[in-house]
Amino acid sequence: MSDESGSNGSGGGDDLSGLSGFFFYVFIVHPATAWILRPGRFERKKSIIYAIGFLALLAAVKTGMEMQAMGPNHYSLLNVNRNSSPLDIKRAYKKMSLQLHPDKNPNDPTASAKFDRIKKAYDVLMDMEFREVYNKFGQDGINSNKRYDEAQFFMELGVFYVTWGIMAYVLTLGSRSGLARQWTFTGLIVMLVIEISIMTSRGNPFPSWFLPQNTEHEAVWLMHTLFPAFMNGCRSIGGYLYVDLDAQTRQLLMALLEQNKDILLVLRDVQIGVQNIQAAGGGGAGNRLASAGTVPVGGAPRATPTGKIRELQDRLQASNSTVQQAVTSLKSAEKSNSNFGFYAMILGYVAFSYIFSSKE
């Protein structure tokens, strides 16, 4: 990494929003978080706290390493802030140049490189046009002589957010990921609004007290960098908090189905017992009527125990058929995540990133 890219807040900073960050979070961080959230490993509240703490710590460490690798930006090098006037910058450069000039540090082999860095920082920040480009696009914008173009900006914005939107949608397919999908897309929309507000603003969009030595480009980079951690955290915690109402309903119906079967068996035994008693107690027309379920009394049919048992048996069989149909309907309505779709999404993202990175 060159000095220019190491002091602009970009360079390797796109790493976490690119392929390496995607694979790192999907294939390493997400399984590790799922291990923490596995049911029975910890108490429910502790599991969530541990998972959030793990994700926050990992994101902070990895982001910190990326920022350290990029080095200080132009404002930090000269020890000025975004609102510093050209006179303040000139004074700061004069002070720093006296300290870092190679003639003042003959024993320091890096003195010349340090002096060149502050000289480049001074040249950029003293030119108000270059300074605005640097704030919006970093050192890469200076090197490529980039200028703000609304059409190009929204095209690049669309590529980034459509890519991550498709990825987030595929990774949160299924009813189990409903909460994760809501949280992820809410975060994506909030990040989009903030980025548009930052990049389309005239002048400094931040209060003077808020990160006074950081640029809009670095703020956008930080959001892009932290989004993969946020998305995978939503996936893990959303899946952990998910309650499968269909599964619970299915279990309840299955229990009811088994209960109905047991009752039917008991009723069948009772019916056989009643018929045996009736057969032993008498015969003739009375038994025939009893077996039919009614006994004439004063010309009107009278219900017998056997008839009531048969009536109850018919009702339970009808209920049993209804429950069985409900269970079958729930089973047929279940949708499982397709591994083919997951791997196709990965290959598509690799190809998509390669095409647009090669165009740049």
C-alpha cells in the first residue's frame, strides 16, 4: 500500500464491503455467532448479550485494523480539522515541516517520506477545489481527478445498494429470517439516506465537534465497512428470536390427532362391552333396536348408550379427518431454503464484483 492510499481513508478500506469481507462474515462470523446462540448453550438473555458483544468486538477490531493500515488522513497529518482556514493550515504545515524536514532529521531514514506526505497533504488542503474532492472521494479522487457528478454518483450508489440488497434478501429467505430481513433492510435504507445526505451536501455536513478531523468519504466508508457485521448480526439474532408458529400449530394438531385416536379406541372398547352386555341380557326386537341405537318408548325413539357412543364416534372421526387435513396442509405449505439459490447468489456476487471492479 502506497503512502497516498494509506493516508486517504480509502485504499484497503473497501475490503470489508468487498469479497473478502463478505466471505469472512458469512462463512466465519455467522457460524461462530450461531454457535453462541445455539439453544441450551447459555441462558436466553445471556446468549443474546454474548452474541451482540462478540459481533461488536469483532467489528471494532477488524475496522480498527483497517483504519490503522490506512494511516492518518491529511487533516490528522497536519493536526488541523475540516473547518480550518487556509491560514491555519499554512501555519500548521510550517510548524510540521520544521520538525520533519530531512535536514533536521539526518539520522531518520523515513524523514524524507514523512516530509513528502505532509507536503502532499498541504497541497491538497490549500486548494479549496482539491480539498472538496478529497473530503468527498479521498485520495483516490485526487489521483483520478474525480469531480462530483450527480448521475455518476447515483449510478455508483445504485450498484452498491442493489448488490447488498439482493445479497441481504437471498441470505434472509424463509419465514425464519423475517425479523432479520426487516432489520437488515431498515439499516440499509437508513444508511442510504445518510449517505445521500452526506454526499449531496454543500460544504461540511457535520457539526464542528463531530469527528473534526474525519471526512465525508471516511464516514461513508465506515458505514459500508460495518454493514456486513450488522447484517450477519441481524441474521443470527433474528433467527434465534424467531418463533415458528406453524411448527407449534402442527405439534398441537398432531397431539390432538393422537388424542382423538386414543379416544376412538376407548370408545370402540366401550361399545363392544355394551353390545356384549346387551347380548347377554336379552334378545329379540329389543336387542335389534338397541343395536340400532334406539328403543321405542310410547311410540318415540329413545337414545341408547350404544347409539350415543356411535354418535360420539362419528363426530370424533370427522374431527380426526379435519385435523389430518390441517396437518397435511401445513406440511405442504412449508418452504425450505434452497442451497442452490445460496450458492448461485455467491457466484453471482463474485461475477458482479469482478465486472464492476474491472471497469474501474
